[in-house]
Amino acid sequence: MKRTHYCGDLRDSHVGQTVQLCGWVWHWRDHGGVVFIDLRDRTGHSQLVFDPTADAELHRRASALRSEFCIGITGTVRPRPEGTVNPKLPTGQVEVVVTELHVYSESETPPFPIDEHLDVGEDVRLKYRYLDMRRPALRDALLFRSRCANTVRNYFNQNGFVEVETPILSKSTPEGARDFLVPSRISPGEFFALPQSPQLYKQLCMIGGLDRYFQIVKCFRDEDQRADRQPEFTQIDVEMAFIEPEDIYQIMEGLMTTLWKDLLGVELKTPFPRMPYWDAMERYGCDRPDVRFGMELRDVGDIGAESEFQVFRSIVQNEGKISGICVKGGASFSRKEIDDLTKEASIYGAKGLAWMKHGESGLESNIVKFFSEGLQQKLIERFGSEQGDLLLFVADEPSVVYAALAHLRLHIAEQKQLFDPNEDKFLWVVDFPLYEKDDEGNPTPSHHPFTHPHPEDLDLFETAPLKIRALAYDLVLNGLELGGGSIRIHRRDLQYRMFKTLGIDEQQAQEKFGFLLDAFRFGPPPHGGIAFGFDRMVMLMMRLRNIREVIAFPKNQRAQAVMEGAPSGVEASQLKELGLRVKA
């Protein structure tokens, strides 16, 4: 039976036509002897009619159909009778009177209903992912993802980019997360690594003269899982030669405006705002701020140092930080609600949460007595506080203060619905530090060791490397990092200075990155690029909260493939071939 239409295609214009449809039985109903079946495929569903007065045998066979039987039909499209039209459905004006039925295969009772709203554990859905895909929500997400990928490819093709596939079996290099390693049978005792990103290969494409490269590529990182992270994920990878950061901004803003317009019907305003890294940290407590609402952090270390509140004074004396946020209308919070906020702050290392309510006579709390009237007025002015507001303070090491207040800010904003969930606000965060401290206080790359330092900061390599800014940038959307990149180092002498600061000598550098350093001997162009998390972008565009809802076969929260049962043990003979032994 050859299909003439998809189930979701039928409209008034098809009335009177003979059509052939294929799909799965979704809903089955018997109304006074007439059997109605909703036949579903990836485009939607159509209502089928089996009338016993027209064909008793066909009606008998239809009565034996059950949910998820795979069938094909031939029939005539007719208008639905008056009073039965469903204006909420694209196919709700018509139905198909069936004249021929073919059952391709029967189905056992599914482990869960193939329905829009599903109350079943995620691992069950992942185990039967092929059934989960039949649900409209996941089906629509995968179809949207496909359209998104096509739009990305078309955009880059129209802008002169070359699509290049880079290797999956690669060399293990330090890039910030653990590598997935693949043992080599042909070279016993040696390993490939699955790429965390095509970083070195795309730089080599620039040296090879390809000028503008892009790829929609699989990447792999062995790191802890969360709602917006997967061990294998898809990246939109971009690199360009002879450019400056503004060129990257322009190209990527063009991609975002194209995607939002073509797929969501939304016009984005460009250029997107730019915010230096330290401004983001001071104002929002993180390098991926959600700027859909205010409640910005305010540093009050100077006021705390002048107060008689010993906790604040000691923090300042020990070079700590005191910052706070003003919750508009928060004076109505009960003591229990404030205690709950204290617990939220403690998740990020805060040892306490100081607070003041702005009442009729001014600031009120058990610590206000330690602040003179002048200092209280300074607090009111610094936060722009008004009667009915609540001031919350965290005093600790800067990293704890930033993390705790950034979390509280988002937590309260969601509780009080301070932003429009359908609004999208993009932001470029720029001028990241080139280095950050590792656990032992030594410099380690904030991004990766190929990031170009800010030209104005080159003299700081030997004296103050932690103060060097990077020509690095992240694109942030609604408090989530959408993508990040940088201008790359393209000169051997500067690359070796970078390695030297990291404690990597020339011999080690050659062992780890020799193929890139050798290429730098042959006229490398200045270049830079960016990579976007494709899965995360689709998730945000669809207003979903879990990245697994836009991936066909994702891993669960324990990085396991539930359906296939992976990871799993292997035969002893396979390990022997690889020269490996599993340690119990």
C-alpha cells in the first residue's frame, strides 16, 4: 500500500479525494456501532470511520484493532458531521471513511500510554525510547531540532562557510574535562580519546587556508550530569581567519536572528549587549547572568567595615567580601521563608544570611542596632530600597558570596515570577580572565591554553598572570551559557609563553600539542571562533527545562544508556585483544 498523504496533512481541500494513510492506532472508540480510530504518524493524526452498514467485515476487523497496531488504510475524505468538528486540530474539519484496511503488525500493550501528558519515571521512558518518540511532545521536539539544524547549515552556507568533518578518534589533550578513552588493539597500551571539541582541528583548518569553517559535531566530556548537560552532546562549531571579536559577534548574532525569526517568528534586536566579565560577577554573581530582571548585587564592604557588626568587620579585615540584594516587596517574607533562603544560600557555602526589612520607620532586623543611622541611610541609597523591601547579605570569600547571591537572585525571581518566561534576552560576556587559580593556587586556563591574551596585558605574563584578560567571549541567553569562544594564539612564541606560565616546558608542549605547534611554523593566520551547545539551544528555544527532551537517544542522569544497557561489561577475549585487564 503506497501512502498518498501523511495523517496530519488532510484539510477541507481534500474532501472527496481517495487517500491512503499509514501509521499507528492511537485512540479507538465505538459510538453506537460505528468505530472511530485516530491514526497517528509523525505529522499528526486523522480520524478514521468504520461504518458497519457500509462494510460489515471491515467493521469487524476494525473492532479488533488496538493501541499501537501499525496499519495502512484506503478511504474517502469527507467533512465531519455538524457538531463533531474539532477546531483545535489541523485535521479537525474532516474524517476518512475507510474502504480498505491492512494490518502491518500488531502491538502488545505498551508499558505506558502514548500520550501528551505522561506520569512515568524517566528511566522507563528511556528504556522504551522508540515508544516515547511516538508521543507528540518528543516527536515535535525532534522535528523542531531537525528544522533548526537545516537552518543552521543554510545560514553558514549562505555566508561562505565550509563544512568540514573532523576526527572522532583523536589524541588526549588537556581541555578542562575528563576524556573518554578508547584503547587501540593495533597499538597495544595506547589510547585514542573522543574529542571534547574539535578545537585543534579547526585551528588547523585555518592554517590550511579554509578561512571559514563550521560543523555540527558530536563532542564528548566525562563529567557529572545535570539537566542541561550530557556526556555526548552536539555542538555548532565555528572558526574564522583574519577576524576580530566583533566579526564573531556579527556572524553569530546573524545566526540567532535567523533561527528565532524562521523557527519562532520572533524578531531579535541587534547588536546584543556586551558586558565585561567582572561587571557580570559584581552585578549578578556569575558569568552567565539572567538579565530579564533586576535585583542586582551591591557591594557593601565599605559600609560593613564602618559598622559595629563584628561579623562584617572581620570579613573585611580578612579581605573577604560583603554583598547583598534588594528584594522588592520582600518585607512580607515570613521568618520561615527567610530561613529557607538561608538554607538555599548554604548550598553554595554561605555560613549565614543576614537580612534587614525596610519598614515604616526605616530598616528593621536584629542586626540593625550595629549600624548607625548614617550607615542605614547609605544602605537604603545603595540598594534603592523602599518601604516594603527586604535586604539580604552574604559575607564570605568572594567566590562564596558570588555563588550564593547569584543562586538566591534566581531562586527568588522564579518564586516571585519577576520575569516573562517567554522573553529572550541575549548578552555577550567579554574580557574573561585568561587564567584562574587551581586548587594549589597556580594559574590554570579559564578556557583553554590556546586563547589569545588581551594585547594590552601581554606585559603581565611574568609579573601578574592572573590579571591578564583574554580575548574570550560567551553568548548568554536567559542565564544559561549558549556558547563560548575566543581569538586564538597563532604565534609560536606567544603560545610557548602561555605554556610556560602553566608549567609546561617545550618538551611537554611538543608531546601534547606537537602537531599544532609544528603547523605554527608555516604562516598561521590570525583566527578565532566559537562553539554553541546545539542541544541546549534547541531546549531553550522550545521552552523546555531538560536537555534530554530534545535528544533522540540521551543518557540518563547517571550517564547510562538505559535502553541498550550501556556501559556494560565485555568478553574476556575482547579485553585480551586490547591488552587490558579489569581490576576488581
